[in-house]
Amino acid sequence: MYLADRSAPRGTATAGGRVRGTVRAVSPTVFALGTVSLITDVSTEMVTAVLPLYLVLGLGLSPLGFGVLDGVQNGVSALVQLTGGHLADRVRDHKLVAGIGYGLSALCKPLLLVHHMGALGAALALDRTGKGLRTAPRDALISLSAPPERQGRAFGVHRAMDTTGALLGPVLAFLILGVAAGGYDAVFAVSGCVAALGVLVLLLFVPGGRRAPEAREASEASEASPAEAAQVEKVDLRAAFGLLRTRRLRVLFGCAVLLGLTTVSDAFLYLLVQRRTGIAEHLFPLLPLGTATVFLLLALPLGRLADRVGRRTVFLAGHAGLLLAYSLLLWAPTAPALPYLVLVLHGAFYAATDGVLPAAVGAVVPERLRASGLALVGTGQALARFCCSLVFGAAWAAWGDGPALAAAAAGLACCATAAGVALRPTAPDLPSPSGEK
């Protein structure tokens, strides 16, 4: 399956002669992982909602300094993500590696209570390390629990639950800031407790244990070409990077990197909205709430739509919406509805891309290397966004927020056009979900 593919028609017969119904229940594994992500995102987004304001206004960090710190977060997560994916495939226990990642993110939360840039940087780095470790194994568990033609739906359900946590986190942070004497410290303390609850739910309710892939791998090897069969026989870094020899994955990787280079981070986007519209500082933590609400409402519908009409269409439409959000911030800063329009477009962007891309990747990577393939694309995208944070922060400091955003918008328009050309459904090796050429 590919970004340009469509799902099998309703009522299409499977190889065993059975007919798939129009509605297939999502795996309990997806719901369990969604619950863990929901709880963990409450914890993470509580911190994320107040962090830009805390750093820039509370600690006096410059836009360039914030860009470096934000970029380092993404860079650490990117570098560790490949390790997490490879390790999960190597030990054949995705839950174990994901659990280590969730646990590390929970353990580092107390460091946020230390009012020092060094400790704060260490806490953020450890949190991103945990995120990097867990992302690919978690997405591999989702991908392996869903049939090819329902990948978009499975990721849509998970992302909707995940985003419910992203929705509740800023609300909880807003309430705590309003009533707690400790202010930011109270937000950080509650965040740590919630993160620990997420780890507990993972341990108790997500199916685990070592995988038993022998029969599945034997089937893969019998149907594969000699080169592919050799790849099935082992799990190492050479085999993981060898996945990029596959044209379909190579194109997905290249497009993810290209578009990541022009995707301004969420924190910078919210700072731009606050600066250009004059939103009061105490309302700043509610800005992610708008993005999360739209993401929650659209994640599942757009995931199902991607399975039906083609992932390329939905994926590119999401980036078109992001480009429109940039344009509104540039040329309509005084419009009363600007904050609402930007947040709607921002949430729609994530709903159209965040689950669609891993669904497409999971469909072109063998099961034995599923986490490694997801990690490769995720790492490339995260490193690209790391570079974008550094460059955008430097551009803001040197030229101001307007010219920096204009440059990002121009870059996004060019990169999205290039991605649209690269993802055209013209290659002969793009199988449909039903296995037909």
C-alpha cells in the first residue's frame, strides 16, 4: 500500500474466500494503546502548553534560544527513535521497548521542578528520549494489529484518543495555573503523577510478551525475492537501512524529510498567534486546545477517508491547510476570527498527516522490520523539523517574525509541490490493499 493507494472495495473477497464487511472492529490493542497515549498526552501537553511562555517570558529566553532548545528536543527524539525501532524488532518485544520509553518520560518529570536551565534542558532531553524510544514500537503494534485496508482507520482511532489527552492537558494546566499557589511548579508536579498512571495502564492492559514470528517470517521468505528473503532472515542495522532500497519507502522518506524542513513547530506557531493577535498571556495555554479539538474531531474521519480515496490526496491536502494557516498569519493579522481559523487549519493538518504517513509506511515494510521502517521515516521527519526550528528561530531573531514566517510559507509551497509530484501513482510496483497490481 502507498500514499496513493485506495482501500479494497467493499465486499472484496479475501484469499480464503471470506468477504470483508463494511465495518471491522478496531483491535483491542489499538484501544489499549490509545488509552495509554491519552493519559500520557495529558501529562505531556500540560507541560507543553505552558513551556513556551515559561521559557520566553518567565526565564527570559530569546527566540533564538527557544528555537535551539525546541530543536534539540526534536533532535534527541529523532536520534533515539531509530534506536527504539531497531531494538524493538531485534528483541521482538515492542511492548517492552515502548514501556521503557513511557517510563523514562515519567521519571524525568521531577527535574522540571528545578528552576535552572541545565536541569530543565536535561528533563526535556530525557522526555524526548522516552518519546523517541516508544514511538516506533507503539506504531508498529498498531500497524501489526490492523489489516492493510484498515490501517488508516486504526491509526485514526489511536490518534483521536491520543489527541483527547492533548485536549485535556492544556485545560488542566489552565485550571491549575488559575487556582494553585505554586503556578508552574504545580503544573509540573501533577504532570509527573499523570505520566506514572499512563505507565501503569500500559503494563496492565496492553498485550505484551515476545513475538513468535517464525511462521509469519517463513511465509514472507517463501513469497519474497532472493534479496528480500535475505532481508527477512536477520534483523540488524544493515537490514533496517536496507529498507531504503525499496523505492516506495524511499519516496515516503524523502517526502517526510522535505516537508519537515518547512513545518514550523507548534510552539512557534502559538507564539506567532499570541504576538499577532494580542491574546492575553493567561489564555496562552488554551491555544493548543483549539488544535487538539480539531485533531480529535477529524483524525478518524480523515483516516477512513485516506483508506478510501487515497492517502496522497489527504496527506497533501493537510499540508495545503497548513500553508493557508501561514498565509492568514502573514496577511490577515487583524481579522477577528484569525486565531480560530489558524487553529482549525493546524488541527486539520495533523489529522490529515499524523496517522496517514505511518499507515502508508507500515504497508510497505515487512512485519519483521516494521518498527525499524517506521523509525526510519519518523527519524528523518524529526531531524528535518529539528533543522526547521533552528533556522526559524535564527530567522526570527535576525529578521523578525513576519519575514521568517514568509520564508517558511514559500518553502512549504515549493516542498509540497515537489512531494505531490514524487507521490504520483505512476510507479508499477504500487500494490493495492487486495494484493492486485
